[in-house]
Amino acid sequence: MTTAVRTPPHHNTLTCYTDYQCRRPECVDRYNARNRERLQAQKAGTWTGLIDAEPVRQHILQLGAIGISPSDIAATADTSIQSVLEFIRPVRGRGRRHRTSPAMAARILAVGPDNVVRAVVDATATQRRLQALAALGWPMKRTALHAGLSTTNITGILTRSRVTAATEQAIADAYDQMRRQRPENHRVSRGQAKKTRRRAAAARWPKPSYWDQHPDGLGDPHFQPLYKVTPGELVAEDARWLLNGGVSLEHVAERLDKTTDYITQVLRQYPGGTA
């Protein structure tokens, strides 16, 4: 069995040598130079195991300039957000970090635009998965439990614009499993399931089968799901938009190939349109 050779994200830190077995001459020289510094410091009795943190600080600032946040860096480097922030500003009354371990430096310096893991993402797909499961009768607190998330603020996700990448993945995994299960067979009472389905129907939350037909729309905040929208509602929506733009009722009817009486009727029947 062969082992795939990983390509290093860049060649300006020790990571390419230690983690990716890169043996470019300049990378070998950098590794050997760092080892010589360590041996000399150990011989002089000044070795603390820590190195200058300024290259790490500059790297974090450079990443920030291209839109990679400290949260993203922390997620990619598998460390805490506080550990990243300490390199660029005082945190909790302590001064900015001036020295760090070689391992920490290597992890942060390895983060780049090609391998960054976004810590926070758009919430649209997560919201629609929660709603789709609710349309099947799954209360959101039950979905949270299944996903290993706190039940306290799960419904708050519906009003947020962003969620953590970890939350998005947890809900996506739960969605793939729960959509094929009947809530009543998994500790959800008939009354709970019925109430949840009724609420979802009133809000016109599409079921998973709808998103199967519109997979590109699931995570697109600009995609408007026309779920169980009647032809009359669509006409009312278009008519209202034209009327608000100053078009007369007669010209609206002509454009939509309807009678003025029909336009008036659907506007009265659907005063809120499809929004």
C-alpha cells in the first residue's frame, strides 16, 4: 500500500520540513539553522524552549489583511482564539505575547488562504435544515440533542446570520440521519410531532424532499423557496411589485395576461404576497 505525499501549504516555516517531509535545500537549511540556535542556547544555558513570536504576529496580521480572522486561524491551527489573540494584543490584562513555543509557531505559520478552515459561516443552510426537520415533526430541541448541541439557544439560530462551522456540520450530520426517521419512533410524542408539523406548515418550511429538488438553493440566502405557493399568490406578488413601481392596474393586467378583476381579486386574497 502506498502513502500519499502531502503538499506543504508554503515553504517559509519549519512545518514543511517537520510535517510534510519537504527536503528542498532552503528548507533543510532553515531547519538546521534553527537546530543550531537551539543547541547554542542550550550550551550557553539560555535555552527556554521558546522562540521569538514576532514572525507569528506578522503572519496573523497578514492573514487578517486578506480576510482570515483570528477565529479562522485558531480553528485551522487547532488552538484557542485567545492563544491567537495574545500574539497581536493584550488579553485579559496580560501583555502581548513576545515568545512562543516552536510547535505553536509552526501551527499558526502553516495557516494560509489555501488551507484555512472557516470558524464562522453563513447560517442559511443550517436554518433550512432545522426547518425541514421540523416539517417532518422533529422539535428543534430534539434535533439539538441528536446533534450534540445545547438545547438552550437552538431556536435562536433561525434569527442569526452566522453560525460556527462546527454547528453547521453537526446539524448537517443530524439532518442526514433524522430525515429518514419518524419522530414518534424516537421519543417524540404524537402531540409534539403534530404541533411541530403544524407550526412548520404555517410558516411554509419546505421538507427535505423539496431541498433534494433544489440542492443549490439550500445554502443560498438569495434563493426564495416557493414552497406550496399557489399560482394566485405568484400573480399577486408580481402585480404588487408592478403597482408599487407606478404601473397602472390596466397595464399590470395586460403584462400578466390577466383581467383587472382577477388582479384585484388576488391582491385582496393575498394581501401579503409570498413574502
